Amino acid sequence: MPGAQPRFQKATLLPAIRSALALGCEIQRKSGWDRKHYFHWDQPNGYQITQYYSPFAKDGAVVLTAEDGVLAADLDANGELRVGVKQVQMEQDTAKTIAHGNSYHVDLNRAGLPLIEVISLPHIHSPQAAAAYVRKVQGALKAVDACTTGMEAGGLRADVNVSIKGKGEVGRGEYSGVVGLGQRTEIKNLSSFRAVEDAIVAERDRQIAVLESGGFVEGETRGWTLGDTETRRLRGKEGEVDYRYMPDADLPPLFIGNDLVQMLRETLPELPDRTVARVAKEYGITLKDARTLASLDDGDRLEFMEEVVASIIARLPQTPMQVAAKAATNWILMELGGLLTTSNTNWQEIRLTSQELADLIANVLDKQITARVAKQLLAVLVENKDSNARPSADVLIDEGDLRLQPLSEEEYRALAQKVIDGSPGMVAAVVEKGQKGKLMWFVGQMVRNSKEGTVEPQKAREVIEALLLPG
């Protein structure tokens, strides 16, 4: 509205501080507000309120490793890529620009809303590392409840600056003490990790083509649409002088007390890297599986796995934690994940409870049913979305007469003797030539000639050995 004055939104402060702490930043006791002037359709006021010169947080870092998807060429001798966070600042959002053919539509609904901007240093040298960095930042912000939805839902956007220079050349560009850079361009409002990677590749290739044709790269702001092969020019890129930064006269400085910072630091939720390390150690699963569970569906699958493990152990108290955890992880990522993919269903739509999956897995671990039968029952449970009306796993097992009946000692011996009588050549190889490795062939025949899941390989080997190699 004409004449409306800006007002600091206090509700923004706590998640902003948590975000900065999660990124390893130092919170500033005093910060201020600047007006960044430029004329474009996404900023009706003609200026944006920001904290460019006096941010509330500075000097953080995000550490990436190969497990984050960073290529070996980007890692240092310690196997890390340390990306400096120059500052975290609060500012106003701009309007959303929507490309439509050769024209643009402007959505002003979000213009003026508060957000935080994380400004990183130019320590990233590949598209893959850039996407990994954004993914890592998103994970940290979600963990501290500062970003409640992901990039695809609009909860986080990325602006990337791209510059290139020839091998052995020293560019004239400089940013925050990093010198020798090429002329940079900025690509605005990328809304997915794939968009970050693809847009950088497209802009890199464009700049290379410009330089190889004898031209020069202009400093400008460019846009990108998913599926395109080229970035597009939006406007010329102003420098700091062109933005005519000046203190905002309507907002007083922001003072943040040390007691508040300390309280937030002490109550900061567990960050993704620590969660992954804890889960891998506590449950005995691989770091890769722990990272996958933590990253999928905002961590819901990790919580689901922990519930499944607890239910398995409650039902089978003698089961080691690691055995239950490895089984639960495999079923959640592979079997259940495969069903979600083939049925084109997302995690939020599934109605399978952790207890139902635990009952299935427990029956497999207890040798009550085979893994193949369990997979079939899992598909039935997932397909029936009425969790109140569908039968339990145990009811399905009993109604289908699917429970395994263990063989008696006499049945083992009879089955083994039948295989021995029909295989004189293999018997001679074991008895006369001492080729004990062929004992497992007999075990395989016993498994093949019996009802699925009824023959335990170790027991079958013991029976075969007793018959062929007595004493």
C-alpha cells in the first residue's frame, strides 16, 4: 500500500539464527538494514531491504565429501570440499517471474515477504559440487526447522554465479578476497538440484563458446527453465555502486542477545551428518544406507526404520539389533522402495504401518515364511490402503497356509538319501576323491527337491556329511 512502512517480522528471527548456527556461522551482536536499489518488474518498490553490508551472521562453512556426491577431483587431500559461507542475511523476497513463450508473467504474492539468503564463497568448481552443496544446505535447514519444504515445493531457491577462465590464465574478477576469477553471470531462482546442475553446465558452455568466438562475457542476470539447453538474458548485472546501497531509514538496527544465541545453540536439533554417523554406528548399517534413509522424504524413512527395528526386537527379543536393522533397511529401501516406484506412489500416500512391516520381517527372520512369500504379502498390504480394514500379516500367512513346517530328522535323512542314490558320480567324487567342496551340490539338490524354505542349508550339509563321511 502507498505509504506503508516496513516492520521487522520477529517470527523470522529464531529460524534465521538456527539456520546460521547449522551452517557454522558466527552470530553478530548488532546488524543493520540496507536498501538495494534497482528497477525491475520483480521489485515494485524500486528497492529491496537487505543486510548486505551488515548481516546478522558471518563466516560459516559447509563441508562436503564423496558421500555427498562430490567428484574426487573437487576434494582436497583429506577427502573434503570446504565451501565457505560468507554471510547469512535477512531480506525481502521479490516477485516470481514466469516465462511464457516470449513474454513474462509476474506473480507478486510473495513480494516483500521475509526470507534468509545464504551467500557462499567461490569455492565450488563443478556443477556436481554445486548441486551437492545446495542439497547439503537444504538438509541442514530442514533439520533445524527453518525450511519446511524442499526446493521442488518452493521452500528453497538457488541463485548461482558462473565464471570461467582459460587454463593457466588469471582472471581479473575478485570476490570477497578470492582473486583471479573470470567475469561472472548470475542465474536466478533455480528450483531443483537438477536445475542447479544443468543450468551451470549450460551457462559454462555458453561462456566457453563466447570466448572461443572472440567475444567477451558480459556481467548479467540470466534465467533458466528446466528442460532448456541454454540460459536466457533477463537484465544487465549491476555492481555494488549501481545498486546505490544506503541504510534503511525506517528500520532500527537489530540487536541479538548472547543468551538467546546460546539457548538456540544448546537446543539445536541433530544435524544430518551427525544423524547419519549415529544411525550407522548404532544400528550397524552402512553410511550409504544411513544417508539414503536420512535424505528421503524429509527423514521420514529413517524414523520409520527405527520404529520397525524396535517392533522386530519386541517380537523377537533374541534378535541382535544389527540383524534387525539391516533387514529393516533392506526392506524399506529395496522392497518397499521398489513397490513405490513401480506403482508410481509417493511415500506420503502409503498406508503401511511400521508394525505391519516389522511383522513381515520378523516372520522371515524367524523362518516362519520365505522372503519370496513376504514380498508377495508386502505388495498386498501396500495395495490395500485401508489400514483399519485390511488383515494383519499373521492373518494373511495363516489364511493362506503359508507358514513353513520344519522337516524332522527322519525327513532330512530320507531326502538326503534320495539325492545320494541318484548321484553315484558325485558320491564317488566326495567319498573316493575327497572333493568335499561338492557337498554343497548335494545341499542344493535337497533344497531344490523340497518345499521352498523348508530345508536349512547348514542342517542339510550336516546330514549329507553324516551319510557320506561317517566318523
